[in-house]
Amino acid sequence: EACIVAEHRDAVRELVQATDRLVAAEAEFRKGVTRRLGHAAAMRVDRSDAGDVIGVFSRRVAVIDERMDGDRATVTIQVAGRVPLETVDVVRRDERWLIQTDPPIVGVAAQMYELAEVLLAMARRVDRGDVTDVTLDAELTAQQAPVLRKLHALTRDRGS
């Protein structure tokens, strides 16, 4: 938090916490699917890259380049080995370099929490035997679809 401009700190914290919850839920779901339905089924529903969807705050970020100009810098990063590369603005305030991003999109963190709850509910259903290898993909898609539609609607204008 100390590396983020003050005006975005709370929103970024909320987004990172929601992402962490989603990552934990995905791991729990995948573990349950592996245990109950096998490794092949778990591989089909693997979304372990969920922690790499929030740009500079993603779990796997590599710094590729940095360019400084006075109290401003542009850092080029690569998230999870993907292209295109992303750029991050950094500003110096009170002798500290701070990340200055666009503010997180309102509502995205809430939908990520909701998606985590969907995965946890599906994990419970798999564990009870309510979901089989044959029905897994269709049921997961059906449960996630409303949340994913909301996320898409929230992010489509930002190019996310």
C-alpha cells in the first residue's frame, strides 16, 4: 500500500484482496475436483492464473524497462509472460516513488468476491458428489456465467 498513490490506495487494496480471495477459492475448487474427479478434470477447469489479472498488482510481474523523466517514470512490465507488455506510471511524491494507475473499476472487486463464492459453492457440490466429470464443465459455466457477464460489462469500456 505504501507504494500506491494515496488517492487509489483503498480501491487497489480492495481489488488485491478480492483477487487473493478468488485465487484461494480457485485453488480449493481445483483441489476438490482433483480429489473427487481426477487430475484430468482439474486440468480442464484450472484457472490458476486468476492472480494475474490485475496488471502491475498481479502475482507474476517482470520489469522489462524503466524510463525516468524528473519526478515521473514509466515502467514497462510483463504480466505472467504475456504480450502485449504493459506500462505503469510512477511518480515521485515526498521523495518516494509511487505507482499511479487508473483507479480500479468500481464493482470489479465485488464481482471477483462473487466469483470466488461461486467456486467455493461448486467445490462443495463436487465434494458431495452432486457434480460428475460429465457435468462439471457445463455446471461450472452455468454458475459462473452471470458473474462473468457482469465483469465483462464493467470492464469492456476500459479495454480489460
